[in-house]
Amino acid sequence: MKRRILLVLSILGIALYPHISLAQWEDPMVNDTAGGKHTAGIYGMADICSNSITNLFAVNFALGNYLDNNLKDGVSSRLQNDNRLGYILNYGAYVVWHNDTIQKKRVFNFFFALRHKSYINVDFSPDVFKVAFYGNAMYAGKNANFSGFSFNSLSYQQAEVGLVCTNFGGHAQLGIGLSFLAGQKLLTIDAPSASLYTEQTGQYLLFNSNAQLHESDTSATQQPINGFGASVDLFFKAPYKIGKKTGTISVSVSDLGFMYWNNKSISYQKDTSYDYSGITINSITDLQNAAFNSLKKDSLQNKYLPFQKETYYSPLPATLSINSNTNMGKWHLEAGFMYMFNANNLGYIYAQYDKPFSKGWMWALQLGYGGYETINSAFTLTKQIKKAELKLVINHLQGFVLPNYFGGAGIYAEYSHSF
């Protein structure tokens, strides 16, 4: 299962434009640059990145290639106290109605959007990776520390309606969107404390854990709907002037909401120890002894993994984004901050250089720090064609240039047309 997941991530292997593609507010929802009455658009993005797992290791693991010590040591040398890996898949379509007025005093854009979103993120200690890929022999007589392990996997569909007032309080803009959510899959594992002790001569293993698990209904098949939820998006944008320089500052909160999972969802929570001292075979011709019978799946699950089925509420990975854009004459300077809640990541700060270079063309280069990785760079290319706009973003450029040192790769694409 892990290999299949990583294979999908590796093939997608393509990422996001951090402050645009995580936010709900695509430009056509706010601005009518093409002058049309309506705008329709489609977009797609995916992202996988890590501050410790390198691209070279991830690709070889996903393809089932032999993982030699050079590949494993390349990751091991980058392991930190807090190791992160994150994946996001987000695609959808939207329609915007521009410049509908109320009593000729307020100008509104109304929009409707359909989206699919999937998230996977992991937070793990160095010992988790070392035991998984080197084995536990190096921990003879010692504890391997798994504390702080966290795994979250979520996928759902979203239907959103909203509006943007484009002249709120003068030249400011204010938007709100309300969404109905259909939940497909959820799996969360949190282990605040966990450890594995290997007896010095290898006679037994002792595993201690304080963990909880929640998983959506596993019996449903073929795109199941296992939960329902709601979320709200808020957006504010205002102009500013510093000296002779003009610009705008925007603040948005996206996916602020929750999901309710049905009563077939699985829950597990226990603080326990498991002592494993091997299997005793009294006679090689008699394999029906008590040692084997005691290791039946059901008996182990009832003793150490007492699951129960019940309803469960989970928060969404909400995103806070703050962005400024200053007109420097022939080019623009952007700077911003983004943070995803409930997602095992760090806050992301960035600076970006935007510059038109030909009729209808613009390119941008972004440098940032944080998120699931540490250092990040991204390149954007935008083309305006009459009433249409095409945008392409390549993210985690450092992961393409140095795949044996950095982990991350990605793309964001969007096409919109006014009519």
C-alpha cells in the first residue's frame, strides 16, 4: 500500500504555487481583466515535498528499485529532529458572473466552483526512517524513539458558491464563499509517545505506544461518500501607497471547516506495551501448537488493537494567506506568508519578482522558506490571449536540479476564458 501511494506521488511528482494554488481565490473571481460578463476556468495542481526524503530516494523506492546504502545514507544525512513530508492534489473548475450591481452602489462578482482535494502529510522522527530502512540491529540494547509520529490522509469533493464585492469601502475588495463537502477517505494516526526496545542479544522486542487512529469506512468501494461537511472562505484586499509606490495587500482564509464521518468509521486509542519474544516450535512436524494459534489476526487485534466503530468529526487543513504586491515601475515585488493548519507543516514566507517581458507575457521567480520543505524556488509563466489567460507554474526547482539532495517537485496549471 505504501509503495502504491508513493508511486502515485512520484508519477504526479508535481507541485503547487504556494500562495495561489492553496488559496481558493483564483484571480478571475476577484478581477475582470478581460472585460467579459462571465469567466470560466479550470485548474489543476499537485505537490509532494519533504525536508528530508530526497527526490532520488523517493523515485527509486516508488519504482521498486534496489535501495543501496548511498540512497539511504543520502536521506539519513538529512534527517532532523522533525522530519516532514507532504502531498497535495487539487483540481477543479469555476464560473464567475462579473459586475452584478445592487442599487448601482455595490459591484459584485458571483462565482460557483467544483473541486477535488486530497492531502497526505507525515511528521516522523529519525528513528522511524532508520528502523524502516536499516532494520533494528543498530538499536540492540537501546530504544528507537518513534514519539511524535503523525500521519494524515484526507480526500473530499467541494461545491462552493460565493461573491466578491469589488468596491467595498471605496477601492477595497471583500469576498466570502460557502462550501458543501462530500468526504471520501480519512486516515489519521497520532502517536505522542512510542518506542521500540531491542534486547541486546536480540532475544525479544518491547514496543510501547500511546496512539490513536481514526479511519473512514473501509468496507465501501468505488469512490465512496463516507462523510459530509461544510467550510467557509474569506478574502479581503485593499490598496496602499508608500511614497510614490502603489500596491495592494490581501488576506484570505480558506477551507475553514470540518467533516463529519459516518458511524462506520473506525476509532482506536490505547496506551499499551507489546512484548514479542518470537515463536516457539516444539516439533517441526507439528505446526498446530499454541504458539501459532495465539498469533491469529483476530486475537492480536482484540488484545492490542481494540477498534470500535463510531462517528467522528475532523477539521480541514485550513489555509491562512497574507500577500502584498508593490508596483515598482517595470516590475512588481510580491511578498507573503502562508500557513496550513492541521497539516504537519511550517509557515511559509516568500518574496517574488514579477515582470512583463512581451505583449501578453509575464514571468515570475519566487524564493521562499518553510512549508514541508525548507528552501523553495518556483517559476511562473503567464500568457494573456485576448479574453483568455494561461498560467503555468513549476515549483521546487531545487528538487529538479539537485534530486539527490532536495525533495520536492511540482506544477500548477490554470486556464480561464471570459465571454
